[in-house]
Amino acid sequence: MKVFITGGCGFIGSNFIRYFAAKYPRSEILNVDKLTYAGNLENLKGLEKRKSYRFLKADIANAAQMKKTFKNFRPEAVINFAAESHVDRSITKPDTFLKTNFLGVGVLLNCALEYGVERFVQISTDEVYGSVHRGKFREDSVLNPSNPYSASKAAADGLVLAYYKTYGLPVVITRSSNNYGPYQFPEKFIPLVVFNAMENKKIPVYGDGLQVRDWLFVEDNCRAIDIVLRSGKVGEIYNIGGQHERANIQVVKQILRTLDKPLTLIEHVKDRPGHDRRYALSIAKIKRHLGWQPKTSFESGFLKTIKWYNKNRDWLKNTQTGAYRSFYRKYYSKLGLTET
């Protein structure tokens, strides 16, 4: 299979490429990534030696560039991981999110349609549903995004389904809960807490820290995406959840205990605008129709993640420069904090 993967140098994308390349060594992979602050070629170190793997630095919102790439590669499948994904950034710079997460998806859909792609997998998020106080979201639940990031992803989902209904493009959408694991850029919750704890820096916790997230180990998500790619029903949406709900403050305390760090590192800060209280997904559909369910317990995945970051401190420190530090210097100053 010839697979066109966008955003493959990011967190979930790079984990998926490693998973896919190991499982299907004869498949051809073209990894297209713009290499923004969160894209890191080091995430795929070693794969550049494989003849079946290629990397191209490119922007999915550049229509001419994407058309040329599709024409040359002629992919059978497209998996779109490419996205601006950090909620805090979307609040301060929404235009970037609209360009990549919506307009970029439109470019990919047009190319996929023109060059006869056999399967288009859109990687979405549980955040499109908004917050739920009780119960769990199903695939047919009403979308209620709370911030520019989730709104841009919800809009993209609508566009993807419109190309299926209007043009018959064979699309599938996955919506996963909060992923964690190796290679996650440390603006995200778990790696940020781990890094700050290892450096004995303050750990900012929004509000009371009782926001609940369903944690999914990234390898379980990769396995689910692979199954959806090969066996998912065209035109359908599949929720992918870890079924491990934890309050943010619980996760912070667990990390601190694991690293033998004091709870005094915790610093509660003003809650961000539109902060969803709880995410929870029903995985009944993918479990019933495709036979997938998470294999990794939170305790097991959590320890694997902590050990990986502890072993790869240089990787973590290398991400603490440039755009990341510039953004957070401004962001934390707005909250009245020193940079963490």
C-alpha cells in the first residue's frame, strides 16, 4: 500500500509511522510535514534509512505543492494527522488553526478526489463534542466545540463528510481521547508536567484541576487507526477512547509521586477561557464493528511514558528552545507567572 501521511513528524503521526513501518515493511510511506515548532525529524530517527519511507517538508495548505506531490506519489491512502492542536495557542492565534485545520484539509480532499485515493482517514479529536457532565459521547452526538482549535477540527470533520456525501470520496473519521506517550511535544499536559517536575520547576494547573480527561496510550490509538484504515466503513466516524478517566490534578500528583517530587511544585493558575470540564467517549461502535479496544492500562502506559521521558532528557531539553519558549514566555506572563 502507498500511504500519504501528513503531520508525520508530530506526536501521534510519528508514533503511527513507526508502528505502520514495523508492521507493514513493504508499504510505501510518504511523510509530509511542515516542521513547525511541534514537528521533529528526531521523532523518526532511523527510518530515513528505509527505501520504503520518504519525507517531504511541505505545507498541506499549499494547493500547488500538494497537487504536485499527489501527482508524483499517487497514494492509495491518505491519513491526515497534520493539525495545529494546542488549545492555548488557538486562543491567542486562531488564524493559524483555521488555515491548517480547515483550509489545509480542503486542499487534501481536492487532491484525494482528483487522484483517486481509495481511503482518506481524517484524524479528529473528542474535543469537537465539547464538555459532558454525565455519560459519554457517541459518534452521532451533537458537536459543541468550545475553542478555536476544536471548532476548526469540527469544521474539518463536516467538510470531510461533505466530500463523501457530495463526491463519493471514501472517507473515514477517527475521534480519539487525550493521547499520551513517547515523543509528545512538552506544551501538552503530561510531558509538560514531567519535564517541569524533573527540573524542579513550578507546575501550572488550571483552576481547581478537576477537569477530567480520558487518557489513551498512543500505541493503542495507532492500532485503532490502522484497523479503521483497513476495515472501517466508508463515511463513518469512530470514537477511540482509552476508558481511563482521570482528573488533571490526579495525574499531576501521580507524576510527582512517581518522580519523588514535592506536591509544593503545584501552582494553581487562573483557568483558561472556555475550558471544557470533562471529556468521555463511548467506544461501543469500534469495539462492536471492528473488534478494537484499548490494551494498555493507564498505570502501565503511564510508567512507560515516564521512563521514556526520563531516558530521553536530551530530546525534552531540545524542545525547550525557539518557538516553544517564545510562546510560553508571553503566555505565562499574561497569567502573572514566570516562565516554567
